[in-house]
Amino acid sequence: SGTDGKESTGLGMWIVKSLVEDHKGKIWFDSSEGSGSTFYVEIPIEEKTLSNN
């Protein structure tokens, strides 16, 4: 169940994971019993160069 006590399907995390992986990123978490979990997302920034044409 979610933090509000309602049943959850886990679909939200699957969507986030798919989007992060599509952008060549990483997702991970830390979890502590009694304190919950913290999720981290890292997505690389692609630098683009401008040309004067």
C-alpha cells in the first residue's frame, strides 16, 4: 500500500524507471526500516555546441 494507506500497483515507479533509462540515466534508493525510502534520479545533461552558419 502507498503512504496514504491506499492500495498501489507500482505502476508509477515503473514509469519513472522507464523514462530515466530512456534518457540514459540512473535510479536508485536508500531504505531504512521505520524511516521509509528515499529515491534518487540522475539524468545526464547533453551539452550541445552552437554553430554560426
